[in-house]
Amino acid sequence: MIETMKEIEKVRPILDQLLVELRKDDEKTKGGIWIPKTAVNQDPVYFGTVVAVGPGRFLEDGRRVEPSVKKGDDVIFGKYSAGREIEAEGRKYVFIHESDLLSTLEA
């Protein structure tokens, strides 16, 4: 069971999985952009920061496709694409596939 930040740092996602720390509502990105909870009126989206990245998925011919995001990237993804959630020291994290990302937020 993952319960501490030290254990979160040891998580190594497989294939194209990402571990993303969910951002609290109305939080400011590293680049200074405020993201209010009310920014999205229709289908809810999540904002977060990538904390761990898998090595990438394999193509049918056996080649590996490296992820296009890296640790520390701020990302946006749909509520319904969110995978398994875990919590450690009051922070929430979610495992998602890279293909479920909608966007990255540039600083």
C-alpha cells in the first residue's frame, strides 16, 4: 500500500502509464496561470502534474514509442479518462494512459 511521499517516489509506471498528482481547485500552475474550478462548464476535466512516466508503449512491429510528456509537466485530462486513484499524505494521485491526456500547460 502506498501511504507516504517516499513510497510515491518509488512508483514506476509501466508502458504508457503516467502517475499524475491531481491539482486542487483554483490552483496556480508553475507558469503562473490560475486555473479556477469554474473554468470548465460542461464535461469536467482534471489538472495535474506528472510525477512519474512509464517507458512508453510498443507498436505492432516491436518498436517502443517514448512518451511525449516528462516528470514535472502540467497536464489536463478528462474526468472520465482518469484511472485508479491513490492518496498519500493528503495528496491525490491518479494513473492514466498518455493517450488520455488532452493537453499540456506550458510555463
